[in-house]
Amino acid sequence: MRLPFFRTQARKDILTSALADWAGTPFVGQSAIRGVGCDCVRFAAAVLHEVGAATEVEWPRYCLRGGGREMLDVLCNSIEATGCFDRIEPAGVFEPGDVLVFSTGRSLHHLGLVERDSWFWHCYDAYGVTRCSMEDSTFAKHLFRIYRPMEEVE
């Protein structure tokens, strides 16, 4: 049986702590070093790995130039191919650990991780790792897809 990875309060607490530990880490493309630098894809991958979810996932390289629809397809296909995530239709209901895929401006491959309710963390060029709300229309109108980390249990 497949269940959400972050179904227990203990795992949710570990996720919240891990996300907060990355707060303020500046944006640095192709990096994932807490406090030193990361990009949105490497940030999501590092946090999920750190808390034990999706540890075997091969995340695609982040493309600072170009991006576009091809990068969005590569990113979504990579996530879907792992078998570690269920694709969830965007409906305004978020669960801790959900991977949010955005299409923002010229960047069609931005990721965020849900902490709880409508709050999520992401790494953005001008701000580094920061916490935002999906109630902000800037993000709500650009949400493209949601992936929920899952695990097999007996």
C-alpha cells in the first residue's frame, strides 16, 4: 500500500526543522550547500534527501538560461519516473512535503516544498531560501503541478 511519506507528526516536525535550517541560504546555481548556496531544484532534493524521502531520486540539472518548456518537461518527467511521488492535481489543498512545480515568467521550472497548510519554502534568485504562502497570487497563479512523496508500507 502506498501512503504519503509525511503522514506522521514526527516526520512533519523533521521536515519543518530541515526547511528552517536552510533559511537565508543564498541562491547559487547547481549547488546545494546549506548556508552557502543552492538553487530551487537542488534545495528541494537536498531537503527531501535529508529527511529520508525520495533518497534515490536523480534530479535533473537546473538550467539558468533557456529553461522553457523543455526544462519543465525534463523536470516533471524525472520526478514522475522515480516512482517516489504521486502526481496531485492542483486544488488548493497542500500536504507537508508536497513538491510544487511553478511556471514563473521566463522560468518554467521553479520548485518549492510545502511545510504546512499553504506555507512553502523555495530558493529564489533575489532572496535565496525563503518561506512564502500560496495565498500570494504571485505563486498561486503560476502553480503548474504538485508531486507528493510516497512510500510503500505493508
